Amino acid sequence: MSDIVQAEAKELIDSIDQMAALSPAATKIISISSNLNAEPADLVNAINMDPLLMGKVLKLVNSAYFGLGKAIVSLQRAVILLGFNTIKNIALSAAMTSSINVQSSFKSFNNEQFWEHSVACSILAKAMAKKMAIPAIEVEEYFVSGLMHDIGKVVLISKHAVVCEEIYEQASFGKTVAVELEEERFGISHATLGARIASKWRFPETMCNAVEFHHTPEKAPDDRKKMAYSIHFANKMAHNLKIGIETSSDLDTISDEAMEGFPLSPSDMDELTEDLPKAVEEAKSFLRGSR
Amino acid sequence: MEIKFWGVRGSIPSPGPNTAQFGGNTPCVEVINEGEPLIILDAGTGIRKLGMDILKRPDIKDIHLFFSHTHWDHIQGLPFFTPLLIPKYDITLYGPVHYSKNLEQILSQQMEYTYFPVRVEELAAKISFNDIIEQEITIGEDVKVTTKFVNHPVVCLSYKIEKDGKSFVYMTDHEPYRNLFADADELSCEEGRQVAKDQNEALVEFVRGVDIFCVDAQYTAEEYDPSRIGWGHSSTIASYDLAREAGVKEMIIFHHDPDRSDSDLQKMLSNLHDISWSPDQDNVPVRLAREQFNIHL
């Protein structure tokens, strides 16, 4: 690695330390959102964990959008007035979008596509976990890992938008994966950067590994391969379905060799994609609403 | 003011011999004020026949259609509302703000090719969409429409229509606000109790003294058990209590359960009378909404 590339890698890693942490409230709200039995009080307690988030939710509730006459100052009031589902969606989108925002809109990668792709992966990864009968408590980790797997790209793009544009365009048409080009150019890939962010946000080790090895699941520690492979396949499937990213390359094909030893069959995987576009569209519409 | 019922059933159309008397069409109510634009509340399957009737009335050109909310039973008749296909009509649609989609998106989606052969863009009438909140709207010269959020699993509005000192409230798909935090910590519980109380009191004020109060009363008191609480529909007695407290002149039971036969509906009404009639208080006359039933005020 040349000195220049090495310096760039260091600068990127240092920039992670300056990133705001994803609040524990955000992860809690993600978990509540996918739990059909969650109680209104669970939601209120989760939002209350993060005063900034609470402020943002109340700001949205009190915005001209809902036009409520009297100012709403308590979340309990907001939930009773506008309903659990509305407040849950507001909180979830506020939590996620205030933590992550791609400050660039170049051709091959923009904010909306980034979210669409991330959401597709999270839904697929969770569906795989369920299909593999992973214990309920771990299923959410698959979901969050899917959502976060490309988080490293946010840092890369915010620092090196022009170079990233070249890299991702090249990767989408060529035979080279983006991670190799990133390593060559920046000395570190979005996967490795993503794992560092996940670690800073105190995600469990398994999830850090899933983010780190989502392009190279064979390198994940044996006891964490299942999640890493799930994110890896979810990523490829989302690319193949052209959800969020307009182009896919030959490298997105899932080989029989890669599937070997994975508990799900190709037909299982096909089944999981059936409702995906609709689910992504739904998730996307409220993410859009919060911006 | 004239009020005409074209669909009174909740959830799903329920045609058949057992529902022939009260009707099986889903919600649609017409409100006519002489010399003013036509007002329609909800576009359940009842709106199909109303649409055909409108074609026979040459004076009508301006139509204002208000959706309480966009659950299926309140929008499913819209694609079959013939005036939408005719250029002479000017149709303004109103519905409550929805966090993730606007009214135009929601209604257009039900008319995508997958579900229906005619798309919204192909409709010939002049159509406009309005996402509304709690507010006052003046229709035509002098018809006042006031809105109020009610308690349903999706954002839902009740409408009060007033003209020349006459008033009509349409409050479908609502159940009394309750404390959602009863099992939570003490502070949340107290806040939840207070909020539910405030909201229920605000509804009484909204309905205060109206001539006709058409209200959701899908369940009997026995049916409104914990398994149905939270579905966004009231019991007859809860709606009656609201009507009595607000001093309305007449209550109309609306949004009939699809499984309720004509004779069951009559029984439900007589049971309500038995449990609610009081010699010490002003009693509110109650009737059941029925298709083709007209009220003149």
C-alpha cells in the first residue's frame, strides 16, 4: 500500500470516530417495529431513551402536516391521538434517517437508492433467518445487519464522492467487485469501514462480522458464517432484482459452490423474494416521508 | 338539508336475503343542500348506485366527496362511480392526511391495471385531491364542513355538515379513546388516562346538540370485548352515551357488522333501548341506518 493510500485509509478510519452514534433507541425501535405484539408503552419507552429523537418525533407530530390544534407535548398523547402505527412509523424513520444520510446524489448512487437497497437486504436477511428457524431473539440482528451492511459507503461517499462514482460505475458493468477497487484506491473497503462503524455503535460481534464479510463470507469465523452468508446472499439478490441499484453484474450471480452448506435451497431463496418489491415500497414510502 | 343512505354496512359488502332490508353495501352517504354542490361521504360500494342516480339529475355538476379514511370498505366503490368518467363533472376528493402516502397515491393505487382496467389518469371528469386535517371547509356558498380526528387504527376523520342552522355529524369507524398506558408506569398511566378523557370530551363538544348523529355502533356491549377493543369500532351503548352526553337530537346506528342479519339488527336496537332508556334523563331517539333511507331536516 502506498503512503498516500495508507494516509487515506487512516483519514477514513479517523472520520468514523467523529460520526454520531446510532442511538440505542433506534435499534430498539427497529426491533419493536417488527414485533406484532409490541405494546404502546414499549414504543414510548424506546423513544424516551433518546431525548433528541423524542424531540424530533414530537416536532413531526406537531407539524402543520397533522395540523393538531393544541401542541402535543407527550408521546402518550401522540400515540392515543394519532395511533400506534403512525407514531411507530414516524419514530422509525426519524431514528434511522437522522443517523444516516448520504450527502451526495451522484448518478450511480444516491440517497434514495441507498435506502431502497439497504431495506431490501434487511427484509431478505430477516426472511432467511426466519426460514432457517433462527431463534427469534437473533432474527432482529439479521434485519439490522442487512440494513447496515453498506453503511461504510456513506463514509466513503461523503469523503470521496467523485472517486466513488467512478468505482461504483466500473463495478456495476465490469468484472471487478467494488470492495477490491475501494481497497486499491482508499486502502480500505466499505465493508471493513462498515464493520468499524458497527463496532463503534456497539453492535454485537456477529453483526460486525456480518457487515465486514458481506462480500467475503467464507472468511467469517465459522460460528458466524450463517449470518455473513445471509447478508451476502441478500445483497446479491437485491442487486439481481435491481432494487435500489439500477445495474447488476455477472458477479451478482449466486454460484452453487457458494450455496453449498447453506441451510436454504435456491428455491427457498426465490420464494423469499416474492413479496419483496411491495415490502420495500412500503418501507421506502415512510422513509421518504420523514425527510 | 337532505341526507340519503346508499351504503350502511361495515367491513365488506354482505348481500343476500338476510340483509336485504337494511342493505349490504359498504358506506356511502349523500348530503343534499338546495342550490349548493353535492356532498358525498365515503365511497363504499353504495356509491355505484348513487353515481347512476346522479346521472339522472341534470343540475348536478359540482361534487365534493369526503373520505373518513381509506380502508377498503370506504373506497372500494370509487372505481364504479360513473360521474368520474364524464367530463361535465367537477369532483373534489378529500381525505385525512396519511403519514406514508397521500390521498391521490392511495386512490390511484386501487385503480392500477392489476386491480382495475381504468386508471385515474384516464378518468374524464375534472378531479382534484385534498389531504385534510382538523379544519373548517366552506362548500359552495354557505355549507360548513368541520372535521375531527377520531379513534381508528388509521388516521380517520369525522365530518360535521352545517347549513341554515341544521347540522349532521358523520362519525364512522370510531371507538372511544382509552388509556393505552394503563399497565405502564404511574406517570404514563396518568397521562394516558388524562389524554383519553380529553379526547372523549372533545368529541362530545364536536357533536354537541347536532340534529342527526350518524355513528359507528358495530357491536353490542357484549361483543365489544377485549378481543375487539382496538379495532376502531364502537359498541351501541358507548355511542349512545356519547350521543346523550352531547344532547344530540337523533342518533343513527351505522357501519353494521357484515354478519348481522336484518332481524339481528332489530334485536340489537331493542336491546340498546332496554339498557339505555332512563326515566331521569333526556333519552335520545335511535334508528338504524338503512339503504335508501332519507332524512329531511
